[in-house]
Amino acid sequence: MRNAFTLACALLLLAASAIPARAGVVIYRCTDASGAVTVQNDTPCPKGSKQTRRVVETPTSSAPPAYIETPSIAPVPTPEPVPAPQPVASTPTSTIPDGERLPPPPLFECTTFDNDHYLSDDGTPSERCVALDVTGIGDGAAPGVGAACQKQTDTCQRVPDGGACDAWKRREREARATLMFGKAEDKDKNEAEYERVQRIVTESICGG
């Protein structure tokens, strides 16, 4: 019976050491005159007993939380700034009296090989090189592939005098659009062309 009691006390002591102790917990091991062993918490042994005192340390800080990796967020790309249309000055008012204004210079409407139309001050038709299909020009074993073009000449006709002003105003609108939406590196050239066409319209009978 005594051995069983001693074993129970030993197991109690072992369990107490295995359980995380609270701050300030003191374990007392008491052995009385007959050799019986008891274990008790925070209460000293009775008088006449042999006492062994043990202070169970409490961890100073709790275990750090498990590290959780924060998913990285890709930066949102900054959109490229859209260039604002180039400001265009309003049409100036001509200082030439109506009676002294002259008709505008001749203007020609030209047509390309693919039926595209454009206005030109120069009545000389432009030449352009139209690409040709040159595949399969070899024999069956090694069909040839190359690049070739055929020259095509635009056709140009002078705009009749009765429609000259309408044609020049159309030319002015086209030059204005080119200045507003053209490439930045062509700004000076496009601005000079727009001012030239604008001056023709303003100072001729078309500006009345």
C-alpha cells in the first residue's frame, strides 16, 4: 500500500512538471517520519516532515505565432499619358477689303490607283509603286518568292472655279486635323502647312 502511494505521488510530481506552470507555482515534496511521500502545490510540508521545495518557472513570453507569408501584390502599371490634341488658333479675320480680294490659287483633286482621293496644289500626278504578288514564280520543286512593284500614276483634275472655295475650306479642315492629331515630331511642319492654307482661305474671296 505504501509503495502504491509512493508511486502515485511520483506520478503526480511528473505530471506537474510536464504541465506548463503558472507564474509563481511552487511544488513541495514532503516525506514524513514513516517515509511516506506527498506532493502538494503552494502549501509547505507539515512540521516534522522532510521538505523538498521546487519552483516551476513560467515562460517569460509565449511562443511566437507561426510565420504566414503575405502574398506579394504586383504593382499596377501606370498608364501612358495620352497626349492632348495640339491647340489650334481660331481662324483670323482678314484685313483685306472685300473688293480687293482675289480668287484662291488653283487646286487639284487627285485619285490614286485604289480610288483614294486627296487635294493638291500641284497638278502633276504623283507616282507610287504598287506591290505585286510574286510567289510561285519558280518551278514546282522550288517555287520562288520575291518582292516587286509596278509603278502607278495618280490622276489629277483641276477643281472647277465654282467649287474652288469649298475645296480650299476642305483642305483647311484636313490640315487642321493633321495638326491636331498628327505626330509630335511633325508638329512644326504641320503647323506651317495649316497656317499657309488658312491664310489662302482668309485672304481670298473664300474668306468673305
